[in-house]
Amino acid sequence: MSMSPFYVTTPIYYVNAEPHLGTAYTTIAADAIARYRRMTGRDVLFLTGLDEHGQKIAQAAEEHGVSPQEWVDSIAPKFAEVWEMLGISNDDFIRTTEERHKRGVQAFWQKLHDDGWLYQGHYEGWYCVPDETYWTDEQLEDGMCPQCGREVQHIREDNWFFKLSEFGDRLLEFYAANPGFVQPETRRNEVVSFVTGGLKDLSISRTTFSWGVPIPFAEGHVTYVWIDALLNYITALGYGSDDPADAARFARYWPADYHFVGKDIIRFHCVIWPAMLMAAGIEPPKSVFAHGFLLTKGEKMSKSKGNAQTPASLVERFGVDAYRYYFLRDVQFGQDGSISMESMIQRYNGDLANDWGNLCSRLFNMTEKYLSGAAPAAPADAAGTAEDATLRAIAGSLPEAYEERMSRLDYAGALEAAWELIKYANRYIENSAPWTLAKEGDDARLAVVLYHALEAVRIAALFTAPVMPATSAEVWRRLGLGDIAQVTDILAAAEWGGLPAGSVVTKGESLFPRIYDEE
Ligand code: ME8
């Protein structure tokens, strides 16, 4: 089993408000792939963090009558709390106000300056503070930000510029040579046509406010917040540090396997970021995956629109695993997805309460009742009935089907594959009717049936674990097995026959008690 590194990141979120369903969505998706890759034996580094500089944050602080540092320090723990509530297994958490980050940003500036990629110029144009984005006259729509529709500010500043315009051809060559760099395909086309249209040099410093990383060679200039933010992906690995341990960490995990981002921020990640890295002589990341927006009643959910819900309100009602499941199962990753209370209740009652929860509870119940809670031994007649064989075949093909889908970040498809096993296991129990076998005293067949169903549950728990880690851990506990979080070879663990005879099976409480729509 290879321990090859796997580095996955989320965007670092603005601390102008607390996390909402949108930011939680990206983070849960990254968490699920991080957990799955750990289970396949990879040495995973999963990074998330906070974007704490810039005009928008400075404004939020001012509105609250506190200093920017006080403001970010008051919001940062709220993110940490929500990630903990959602079972996020990040290995590192970077804040752009940390010393390790500032040091890295400054080292990066110095390198680009020394290599001649920067020059001083004058910027005059528009700026959208909520999006922290520059716009030209032609780009505005009815005088408003073309991205978010809000007011823009006119700015005139002496800035430092990055020679982004010189990277057009290199970027196009890079996209052609690395077709997986921008995913999904539609986003790739968008990026290619944007670059083909020609790139302008980018203003990378600001002088009209001071809440940012100072540019080492330019008094009074702070780093444009997007440049500051993008660098988190390498400063977290120790870029810019003299410590050999940091250098080793950087060499081990860079280039990143995946940057997960929303489709609103792909130009930063797929154009500016690789160009910055090329200028510094650093390899670009292997892949940027842009997912779609969560929509409520047809509108993008966002903090500014005021239609953002808190994850806590839903977790309280549905539980953390059902929350994670819903977003990854009901929304096709990469596309926009409408979310609603109705569809969440439907998924919960259908897939979780009826299928998965019910399978576990009836089976554990019967094992307690008919076998005094002791898992039966593997049947002597390995072949068994046709239905036994079908159940084993579905379980046997699950690892490959699941891997194929997860390798494309098709979470919904991967969960569907796991559900084939769960659904068939329910049918298998129905058709094999252990209650009748018990009544008729057919102990031999009863043991075979329960053994098969328990094995199916054990294996289903493995493949639902990346998305529903707490439930899978509980299922394994009830099967009398060890800590599922310790599994680092999911293929070996998923081999048929892993349940030891005599393992103590307990029934426990319902995993997903049915929810009734209050309306
Ligand atoms: O853009 N649906 O931070 P941010 C799905 N700091 N995802 C959504 C969403 C929605 N309705 N709303 C937000 C920033 N997101 C920068 C990033 S990275 C170097 C700097 C998610 O707090 C989506 O991933 O505005 C989007 O890209 C991210 O939140 C933006 O978070």
C-alpha cells in the first residue's frame, strides 16, 4: 500500500461573517475526499483556513467598532467551531494574519521582484469591495459589479503590477498539456477562452488602506488581498521559511492534488495563481475543481443576499451525518443544485431512515434475538444460494465502482454505488425471511443469512464512512469491530469474510429516527 502524499485544499473563507451552508459545502466535499484517501492509504494533508485581510474585512471591523485584528480574532473561532460540529478532519488551518503566512508572502514578493516580474504603475478603475475585485469600465454592468451586482468604487492609486500579460501563451500550453487542471470540462472551456481573449497586467498592491501584508520593498503598499489569499496554499506548507522541516513539507505535498473552489473564483485559481507560480519557478497545482452554487428558491445563497442559513440549524434537526450526506448526494458536484427542506426530509427519510438505518437496526436486532448477539461463523458451504452469491457479488464490485466515481469527485455516484449494496441487503433480508427460519428452527440457514447481511453492513459502513464518518464508526462499534477511523487499506478491509465469528453485535438506538415535516 503506497503512502504517496495527497494534498487537498478549500478556499480560505472571508471572515466578514460566520460560515454558512455554501462555505460548509466546499469544506464537506473536501473532507469526504480527504477521509476516503486516508482510507486508501494515502498520506493526506487537508488544509482549510481564513482570508483575514483586505478592505472588506477592514470595513466589517469598522462597522463593528473594533480593530481588524480584534474582528478576525473574534470570528476565527466560530469557523473552527462549525468545522468541528461538521466533523471536518482538516490537518492544518491557516489564517492569513499568522506569521508563517506573512513571511511566505513577503518571500514571494521578493522573489518576483528580484526576477523582474513586477513594476510600478498607476491604476485607475473600479473596485468591488465585497468581491475584492478590479473591474474596467467596459466590464461593469449598468455601472455595477458584473459578478455580484453591487456598487463599485472608483479608485486611483500608484500600485505595483505583476506582468500577468506575459503569461497567456504559457498558460494555454499548460492547459493543453494538463487537461485535468481545470475541472469540470465546462469550466476549463471558460478559462481557456478567457485567456485566449488576452490578459492584462494585474495590480497587486494597495495604498489607500493598510490592512494587509506589507510589500517588503515598497513602503506604504500592502498586498492585494487575492494575491495574499492564494499564497496560503504554499505558505501553509512552509514556503518562505528557512527551516529544513518546512522545506521537506513543501517538497512532499506540493503540487496540490486538488484545490476545491466555487465556480465564482476560478479565474483567480486557474489564471492568476498558476501564472504567479510560474513566475516564481514553482509548479502549478495538479487540479482545480470548481463546484456549482447551492441555490435556494432559484437564487444563489449568500451572506450578502441574506438568504444564507447556518449549518447549525440543520444539524440540530437532521444530525451531522445526514447533513453531510444530503449535500453530497442530492447535488451533483460540479453543477448548481437547488436545496430545500422538502428534499432534505425526503432524502433523510428515504435513504437514511428507511434504507440504511432500518437495515442496521433490524439486522442487529435479529442478531441479538436469534443468536444472542454473537456474529455467526462464515458458512461452511461457501457457494450458498443464488441470492447469497448476488449479495457477495454486489459487495465485491463496490470498491472498484466507488473508487472510479470518487476519482472523478462524483460523490453522488459513489454514494449510489454504496446504496446498491444497502438496498440489495434489505431485499435479501426480506426474501430470506430470517424470522421464518427462526420459527422453523432452521438454525443453519439462519446463521448463513445473518452472516451475509452482517458482512454487507460491515462493508457498506466502510464506503459510507467518508461522507458519514460518525454513523459508520457507530455501525462498526455495534458489529463489535475496531475503530473504523483506523482503516488505511479499504480494499483489504472490504474483502468478504472480515467479520470474526463470535463478534459481539449490539442493537443500540435508531441511527436515523424518522423526521416528520412540521409544515
Ligand atoms: O471567495 N454555493 O471567500 P468566501 C456553493 N476569500 N458554494 C458557495 C456558496 C454557494 N451559495 N457561497 C459560497 C472567498 N460558497 C475568498 C477565497 S481562496 C484563495 C480565497 C463557497 O468566504 C465557494 O467555495 O467568499 C466559494 O468559492 C467560497 O465559498 C467563497 O468563500
